[in-house]
Amino acid sequence: MSLSDPSLLVPDYSLRAHNTFGFDARARWFCRIESSDQFSAVLRDARVAGLPHLLLGGGSNVVFTRDFDGVAMLVALAGKRLVREDDQARYVEAAAGENWHAFVAWTLANGLPGLENLALIPGTVGAAPIQNIGAYGLEMAERFALLRAVELATGATVELDAAQCRFGYRDSFFKREGRDRFAITSVTFRLPKAWTPRAEYADIARALEAGAADASPQAIFDAVVAVRRAKLPDPAVLGNAGSFFKNPVVDAATFETLRAREPQVVSYPQADGRVKLAAGWLIDRCGWKGRAMGAAAVHERQALVLVNRGGATGAQVLALAQAIQDDVRERFGIRLEPEPVVV
Ligand code: EPU
């Protein structure tokens, strides 16, 4: 396919298969990007000049509330390889369009442990740094070496290290100053050779049949997969975008006031003295677990996950989210921040 191939851009395209909520939003233009040169080729095309653009990976962190009047670019860059190793670590690079879980499974199959706690997270490798995916005691940032990206305005290729990506809890440069400016093309991970299991998370410790201390990378992978399958809905069966809210972090005084009223509140002390609360617990405590507003519902086994029971629109899911936010604020004085990107 040549770069000027007009068939690269498809008009009026349904994004239903490209968002895990299964919303039937349409894009004015759609294209599938298979090489990094194609980003600039598409953005130079006169038909889409001046229109907004939207990058899509697995569509597992996006809520469409209406049709998208712009060009949706599905990042389908493929490839993964061991780049190099030194005394301390191995460096593995994967293209942005690689499926995250398949990539994690591939690292283990090739004797490259270190990402197993992040098994079964939906989405692509290129989306992982944007929200700094994390689960079961590990955040992607801890295994990150660098990423490559195309700056959309100029077509220039850039390389960003961890400091430049400014990773935080479910946060990065790409959700702030860098928002909509870059297309991530590949991510390189640093996997330390001195591997030790991360099995402190209670659900994982329980799921490990052998003792947690001598669990293998594969045993951790299997435990994470089992725990996620038991608690989190499979987007292929029940549309969802994982946790719909971030776990809120509050100051110590707010926490003490809350704990005086709610001694059972689930909390995680942070290094800076603040306290992270389990949003799922707060929502559950307000009685929302399993409740529905039309076809938009709160998952029965994890109140942090909103689901599309079939035929819900993005607007309906947002209305449910708003009702939950209002309730949690009224009852606990705590503001919940949605996690997915709303288009
Ligand atoms: N809880 C309830 N009721 C609920 C849900 C949770 O009481 O309906 C309680 C649990 O019993 C537990 C605590 O809240 O004591 C925390 O629950 P859980 O271990 O399920 O984790 P979480 O804090 O709700 C976070 C991540 C998940 C990640 C898990 C495991 C966020 C926003 N979510 O959820 O990430 O898989 O920890 O590490 O940080 C995602 O980002 O999409 C995601 C699924």
C-alpha cells in the first residue's frame, strides 16, 4: 500500500468493534495504521485537513458519547523483540499495536519474566504508558525503559524516557501536556534479571497454590489471570472499560474523619502521608453494586466497573457514572475522578 493510497482512509466507519464498551459510534474517517510513516501521510491528506484526530488501540479505555467528527486512527503497528541485555536487565521492545496480554504471555514463554502481574489487562502495548497501567502490586512504570512516538504536528520521531513521561498513578504526560500530540509507536521495557515474585496483593497470595515466596513467574501469571477472570467482566462478553474511576487519594485529616464514621473503609497509606481509598468500596457502600440505569449497570462483582448490558449508549453510562459520583460526594464528601477518556 503506497502512502498516498486513498483506500487508507475509509469514510463513515462504525467504531463498535474498536471500543470494549461496544458503543455504536461512527467516525467520519477511519484508517488502520500499520507503519509509523502512515501517521503523517494520513494527516497530510486534504480530505481530513483540519479535522480532529483520535488514536485508538484496543479501545479499552474510551467512552464514545456521540459520533466522532474527525479521523479515527487504529494503531496496528506489530512486532516484538529482545533488543539487548546487560548484567542487570533485558530490554524488550514491542510495537504499539501489539495486544498487551499476548505480549506479556510472549515474554514469559521466552524466559523474560517481570510483567506477569499485568496479565490479562485489555488493550495494546501503545496504550499502556498513557494511563500507566497497573494491577496486583505492579505498575507499568516500574518496568518501563523508553518509548518511541511520532509527533503528529510535525511528523518527527521522538524518544521519551521515564522522567519525560511523568508517570503517576493511572497518569502520565500523555494525559496532560502531551495529550493528543503524540502517537506512541513502540515501548521498550526493562526486565531485571534478578527476578523476585510480587505476590503481596491479598487476592494473588490466596490464589497461589504453592507458597507465595517461591512462586514462579508462570504461577503468578496464572494466579492473576484466575483472579481477574473471577472478578472482572470479559469485555468480549459484557462491554466495559475496566475500572471506571480512579481510586481517590485524600489527605490524612480527611481520611481520619471518614474512618471515624466508617471504620471498615478500605485504605492504602501512601509514602507522602496521604491515603488512597478503594473507590470500589465507597461505591459498594453506597449500595450501587449490581444496580442499573437502563442498560448501563454497575458490575455485580466489582463496583468500580461499569458495564453495558446490551444497547447502552455512552451518554447512559456517563449518566450512571454521574449519579454514582453525586452519591459518593454527598455521603462521603469525596470526589471520584473517571478513568476512561470521554470522546
Ligand atoms: N471492594 C469492595 N466492593 C467492590 C469492589 C472492591 O468492597 O465492589 C473492596 C475490595 O474488597 C478490596 C478493595 O475494595 O478490599 C479493592 O478492590 P480490588 O482489589 O478489586 O481493587 P481495586 O482497588 O478496586 C484496582 C485497580 C484495578 C486492578 C486492581 C488490582 C484502579 C482504578 N483499579 O482496583 O485496575 O486490577 O486494583 O490491582 O486502580 C483498571 O484500572 O481498569 C483495573 C481493573
